[in-house]
Amino acid sequence: MTPLRRLLEEESWEPVELRTEEIFINMGPQHPSTHGVLRLVLRARGEVVTEVVPYIGYLHRCAEKIGENVAAQQWIPYTDRMDYLAAMNMNLGWALTVEKLLGLEVPERGRHLRVILVELDRIASHLVAVGTYALDLGSFTPFMYCFREREKILNLFEWASGARLTYSFIAIGGARADLPSGWVEACHQFLDELGPALAEIHDLLTTNAIFVHRTAGVGVLAPSTAIAYGCTGPVLRGSGVAWDLRRVGEPIYSRMYQDYEFQIAAPDATGRYPDAAKLPSPPKKAVVGDCWHRYFVRMYEMEQSAKIVRQALDKYTASSGPVGQPIKHTHKLPRGEAYLETECPKGQMGFFVVGNDSPIPHRVRARSSSFCNLSVLSELCRGALIADIPAILGSLDIVLGEVDR
Amino acid sequence: MVLVNCAVLLVFVITVAAFLIWAERKVAARIQDRLGPTRVGGRFGWLQSVADAIKVLTKEDIIPTQADPILFRTAPYLAFVAAFSWYIALPFSRNLVPARLEVAALFLLAVGSLEIYAILLGGYASGSKWSLIGGMREAVQVISYEIPLALCLAVPVILSGTMDLVAIGEHQRGGIWSWFMFRNPFSFLAFWVYVTAATASLNRAPFDLPEAESELVSGYMTEYSGFRWGAFMLSEYIAMFAISLLGAIVFLGAWYGPIPLTQPFGFGSDSANGFDDLLGALTVGMKAMLGVIVMIWVRWSLPRLRIDHVMTVCLKYCMPLAAAAFVGTLLWQTVFS
């Protein structure tokens, strides 16, 4: 009997069982890829995450309560700070809600001006979403390319409104000012430069094998789940639901877009996009509703928004007259209530206002799309790897200013 | 004599690392449409690394209360020692060798593995979960990639019949077609597997999982600050240059240029004068630098792989390819020589 065999047959020898434990990991609020002050508690078994619980509220600023203490027009700057990456869209949402309550009509030129501004801001917001998404996946360079393009939009906005991030430019009743002369030409030039820049990002990300491996088939969100959780915007459309308030919203909002040609960015059941012959086709691994499609919906939407802005610039130049007169701070809101949802870059942002024969609203409420989109995170992250958490969270594209308000 | 060599080498290696850190910032900036450092030192920010070093040295020394104080302190220096030990056996030209070893290739593989301990210790001793996961990833990743790396390194060893790196270099005299990379299809394959495995064992992007900034904050480096962090950083760049240098020596013709020029240009000449050695060292240094620039270029272009993909790449592609290159080279040598 060899010594080894003797050792193995000794009775005192027992197989050692490896003890594995679940660990709780606190991700955030100071974490590089939680997109702000979001805290996630992960329950993990090694690299596999069994449960993700988001904790929010770190950026709560009582915006709604403040809205009940200032005039409707004065609340515009507070809407800027909700989705601060798409402040024009926030301004528009609130302005339209109050206009709906007041029964106010904005002149045609003002409507086209608003379309130009919100669609440009949609591009800016999606550029940040795509850029930071690349960052979440460990690729630094596309982030810089996206921010280079976004910078041009911010310069345009700065030229028009004086601000680079929180514009407060779209006001109840119209806009603060008309566009400065030369702006339209500069905007055309930007749109010409955007196409090649997007092609560059398609090269670096959309068709990159590692990127496809990291996103395709990861975090698949079924359409029914998306609807059940109230997901909207690119998160909903990425699951193949062609739902866009710019087409199906309330008349006061969808009327702004009725003469515009554009496609709703949503894949069909086979993962094909309408009119996407020039764009890269979806990889074989991609499933409708996964991170890749949510990312691609944003890329697609940028092209469509650029198309809308081109049309809007033409319509704006062709039209004449005022862009609308912002209402005075002392303008009384009639008794009654109004609720309106608009299609913001992150999803459907809703505002609710109750008037009380006073310039100061009786009640103000904001329905955040990021909040609903974030709530589906625990559903998507079950059984994912730790590396997938930033990939899934990034694809939801939340902004904490809007989640917490 | 070895001690003197080591002292000279230490200065050289730290200078190279400082240059590489600056180069990484400049190249990254150019790739990203930025300027990078422009001010320190007058132009091009060429003194940026010195400024960084001063900053890092004057930072507060923080050791988390949860950390194991001794292991936490040991880890960065172990990383530095592991990276630096490579240079003891790496020849720069025929006569510029700090210590000529008969089994240099084996020695390099052995000391190269030391770095795993440094990162594993750093990750374990930090007392942070992010660090722990980073350390574990390092263990999984680097131990797996050592195998294809060793198999690839065996290819030039077979071709030259020796483990002495100086002799391996000497075997590649005479133009680009005598470089081991172009000797036969299998060694060509081995070179590319070597590039992949080397990048992975250095934890460079797209294999930078142990420090994965967007997932693990900074992985094993999360709790490190000041000089200890600097030591990790320095050792990363030192190891980068070392592994490129090794690649240049064993695959890319070592100190021989692509075109066999005769005297007085030195490349490929027989005489053993100091001028020749200097030119040879410059040649191999430039090849290694090119390798590092490629690594930087890759890092700033690609997203990061996921841990399961990293293992797939290693076990499904690198390992069989390296084995094929190894066996193929053996057969090639048997049939053709």
C-alpha cells in the first residue's frame, strides 16, 4: 500500500467542503457608474448577482412643494433641474401643461422653434446616454466623441438662451426670445457634422464585437414587463413597442409634430428597424428588449431627431410672426386641473397642475419616466453578473435629478 | 557587478515608466480629440510624470481600519519587485545584459507570476469587497493566461534550441525574414497569441477586469492612495514595457533591424563594439515602445470584456491556438531541419 493510498483511506480524512457565502455589496451612492447619487445594494454569490435593490432619494429637493409656492412661470427653472441633460424638454412639458390649463395657443413660429429646441436637446441627451454607456462598458473614447458633438449643441443653446445646461428658455406662452440671426445656419452646419460623428460611434460601438458581447442578449426586458412597470421612452421602444407620444400623445403636444416626417424608433419582432438600410444591422445575438436594442434605439432616434430639426428649421424660416409672449408672473391660473405627458429623451415625463384662481398653483406634481424605468432594474438584474449591472443600468439611462426631483 | 547593473537598471526602468505614463496620457488624448498635458516642463507637458510623482508622494497615507496592515503595506512593493525582476534577465543587446541566465525564459515566467500575489494580497488585505472581487478576478484571469503565454514563449525556445535570451536574439540575425515571428506559420500564430495573453496577464484593457473602473470602482486598487498606489501604477507600466521587450526579443528580431545593414550602421554586424550594442539597444527599445503604444491604442479603443468572456477567450481560443503553435513548431522543426 502506497503512502498516498494509505492517506486516502485513513478514516480521519474527510473531504473539505468549500464554504460559499452570499455577500452584500453596496454600490453607490459614490460609485463611478451609478450615474449620479444612486445606491444599489447587491446580493451576490461570487460574481453572480441574485438581487438588486435600488435606494433613491439622495437628490430630493422638494421641487413639487416649491412649485406650490411660486408662480407657474417661476417654476420653469426648477423643471430645468429635473432632467438636467434635457432641460428644454422639461421646460416644454411644464409650459404645455400650464398652457393646456389656460387654454393658451402658441403661434406657429413658436411651435416650430420649440420643436427645434427640444429635438436638439433630445440629441444632446442621447449623446450623453450613449457616451456614458460606453464608459460603463469600459470604453473611454466614444464618450469623448459624444461630448464633442454635444458641446456644439450646448454652444448653440448658449447662443440662443445664454445658458449651457439649465436654459429656462421655453416659457409658458412661447419662448423667452426668438433665435439670434445666423443661428439657423450654424444649426444646419451642426446637423451636417452630426451624421459622420454618429457613423464613427457606430464603428466604435454598435458593430464592435466586445460591445455586442457585452450588450446583446443581456438584460432582456419583455414588452409585457416593460408595460407593467410603466417603462417609457427608449426603454419601452427597445422592447419592440412602437409607442411615441410625439405621434400618439394628446393633441396639444402631438399637433406640434403632425407635419413632420420621422420614424418611431422601435424594432419589429425580428429586430429590424424601419428605414435602417444605411445603419448597421442588429447582431445575431441581439434579442428585442436587450441592452443592445435600448442602445440602438437611442442611436436611431438621434438620426430621426436630426431629420426633424432639419424640417423644423425650414418651417421656422418659412413662417413669420411672433414666437409667442411668455405669460406674466401675475397671470392667474383658472380653477381646474391639467395633466400632460410629453415624450422626453428618457421617457414620458408628465406634469400635473391644479389651478386655484391664483398665480400660484394649488398643486404641482411631476411624473418621472426615469423613476419608472429604474424600478424595472431589479427585475432585469436577477441572475446577472456584477459586470452586467452597469451595463443594464446604463442602458436604462436614468438621470437622478429626475428620479428624486 | 550585478548590484551595479541593478542600480543602473532601476533608474532606467523608472525613467521608462515615467515616460510611458506621459506617453499614455498624450496618446490617449490624441485618440480622444484632446491635447493631454501641455504645461508642465514648458512644452508637451513632458515633466507631467514628475509632477504626478511629487503629488503622489505628498499625499496622505491612508490605511483603512478594516485592512490587514502588514499585507496591505507589502502588496504594492511586491508588485514593483515582481515587475522589476523581469529586467534582471532581459537583454538589451548582445553584451548589454544585466545578468545573463541560461534559463532566462523560464526565469521570466517564474518572476512574472509573482505579480498575481501582489494583486491578490492587495485585494485581500484592503478589507473592501470591491478589492476582494478585483483580487479574485486577477487570480482567475492571470493564472489562466499564464499557460498560453508559456506555450507561446516555448515556440522561440524550440526554434533556437535554447532558453538563453541572448542566444535567442542572436538566432534572428539578418533581416525581417529571420525574425522568429516570420520563421513559420506557427510562430506567426504564436506571436499573436502572445500579444493577447500578454495583454491579459498585464490586466490591460480590454482585459482590465481586476481594476474595472466602472464595475469595481478601482478593483484591488480601490483602497490604495498616495505612494502605495503609485507603486502599483509604476509596476503596471514597468511590466508593460518588460513584456513588450520580451516579445520584441523573442519574436521581433531582438536587436536586429528589419533590413540587414552592414557597417557602419551596426545592425547585423559581427563586431562587438559598444556602438553596436547601443544601436542594438535602441532598436529593441523602439520595438518594445511600439508594442506599448499598440497596447495604449487598444486600451483607448475597446470596451472591456466580461469575466466569462475573458475565460472563454483563454480556454477556447488562446489555449488551443497556443498548443497548436507549440506542436506545429515542433513538427516544423522536425521536418525542415
